[in-house]
Amino acid sequence: MKKIGLAVCYDTKNYGSQLQVLATLKKIEELGFETEIIRYKKKISPTFIVQTLPRLFNIPFIQAKINSKKKRNRIDKHDQLRDDVKKRNDRFNKFVTDYFTNLSEQYNGWESLVRKSNQNYDTFLCGSDQLWLPHNLGSHFYTLEFANDDKKKVAYATSFGVSEIPNNLKKGYKKFLNRFQFLSTREIAGQEIIKELTGKNAKVVCDPTLLFNSEQWMKILPEEKVISEKYIFCYFLGDNNEHRNQAEILSQKTGYKIVTIPFLDNFVERDLTFGDYKMFDIDTKDFVNLIRNAEYVLTDSFHGSIFSILNHKKFITFNRYTSGKGSRNSRIDSLCHLLNLNDRRFEKNILDNIFNDIDYDNVEIKLNELRNASISYLIDSLGATK
């Protein structure tokens, strides 16, 4: 039996990305399949140049590159911060080494990827994360365009990240989406996009991290205390100062210290002084444990919200992005809607609802329904026997 080739974002310096890859691997292997994470390294060739040229006109892609460079430049101005971020990146890399042992050989260049991967796998799966963001479209990898027409192509909980696709990119999206035999997404907006572009009825499934409950996650990533005293865990990827103000209001009210993991997605000047504990020597297991042992969780992160829910925490989710066509709030919108947790979205004052009890019994009922339906989708799409 050939392996299932996984096109997943396993080596990103992002806790949520690593957790959803780990969950995808564990669940597919639990269903009886052998998996391999496809390692693709781009190589300059005529094909690469033809594929890459359109990205020069992809505004979201260019903006993402500019923002990334700005962040690096600002961090490099602070010697200690640069060293701290390197230490955290080393922890990310070690997590890959420790937990993702099923890596393929490295396919160097598009031609090698096409030839060797189609020899090695009968089925290809791209899994979760915001792999279909407009600025990612030009890579042609997470869209499985390297897989032959006769190979089974499955999308599990793959996210567009936005609620609308720019008009100039719709033709490209329609082309690659129509090559999938099985399509699913983790947000309602993504389901609507697929319907509009292809006429297909995609399944809304849960993020891979929700395929396991808190007890199962405890076996995958055992519990360890990272901070010994009571604390508020603030996991902010955005740069909104008001969110930090609200955290300080809660800290003053409760007397609990604030724990942060700063400078992940953005360089935020405020984060040089925000929080009582600024954590850098932290890997993905530590991230989960910081949520497990927090008294309260305040976050603008999708996976910060997910692991708060899994661990029955009192939490508030802030909007990282302003609303509108380019907003990337849709995955959190869907999560809260599907689990009836809209009251955990921040409105005006953190003290209005942070102390309110959450009906986690009802949440677990809805979550189990979604989890079971999602596992059924995986069984059907992969052809599992259990």
C-alpha cells in the first residue's frame, strides 16, 4: 500500500500550524494509513519562472513579503530580542524534529516533485491552515497542481482565510478546485466560495485540532506547568493596543499576572513592555500547557480560541482584523457560530462577560457532532475501512 502524501505547512514558526499538522497526521494514521509529509524545495527553472511571474502582480503576496521584512528589520534593532526570537525559532525546529518523523525525501524543483511524488503516492491530501489565502495561490503546491489527474486529491479543512476571493484570482481558484475529488473547508465562508466558483457542495468540517478531545490531547502532548502562579494568558498575534489595555484591566481586577508570547506575527512596540512574563523559550507543547493552566485566556488567535474551548477555559476572543472583504475573521466567526459561543467575542469591556460561566456541556455536544461528521468525511474521502 502506497503512502498518503500530505501537503501541509509543517515547518512554519506558528503554534497553530504545527498543532493542526500533528492532529492531521495522528488522525489519518489512526484510521490505518501510512502518511508522509511532502518536502518540496523550489528550484529556479523555466517552469518555476513561469509559475512565479504572476505573483509579482499579486498585491496580497507582495504586501505579505514587505510586512515580513519590516518585522525582521525591527526585531534586529534589539539585540536581546533578536536572540530571544532565535531561541524560540530553535524550539519550533526541534518540535518538527521530535514530532514530524515521517518526512519525505526532499523534492528539489517542480519537475522532481511531479515525477517522484506521483510515483510514491496514490492519494494526496492538503490539510487545514490558511493554505488557500490569495497570496499563497502562486506557489501551486498547496493546491495539489503537481498531482496527476488520475490521483485522488482530498482537501481537509483547508481555509481560504478570507470571505471573498479577488476577481482577478477567481479563474485560478476555479481551475485547481475542480481537480479535487473531495473538498472540505473549516469555515462557512469557504463553503460558499467553493459553491460560487465550482458549483460543488463542499463539507464544513472541524479544524484538525478539534478531531481530538482534551483527554486525547493530554496523551499526545502531556501536561506540564510552565508558570507556577495563577495567571492570565494573553496570546495576541495582532497589533491592537486596546486589546492589551483590556488585559491590563482584567489583571488589575483579579490580581493575576499577564503571560504573553510576543512578536510572532508582528513587531508591536507595546509588547516590549506589555505583560509580566514574556515567553520565548517556548515550544508548541508549552503553548498548549500555557492555555491548560491559565485562569483566563485572552486571544485574537483561532487556535488560541480552540485550545481554550478544548480545555474549558474562561476566554475572550478579539478580532485581529477589521471587518470587510479582506477580513480573515471568518474562521473564528464559523467556530463561534457552530459551537454557540458568540458571547465569547469581545465587544466593549472585558469585564462584561469574562467572568460568565460557559455551558461547556452544550459545547461538547455540538463539538462531538461536528467531530464525528468530520471523521466520517475523512473515512469516506480516504477510503478507510474503519
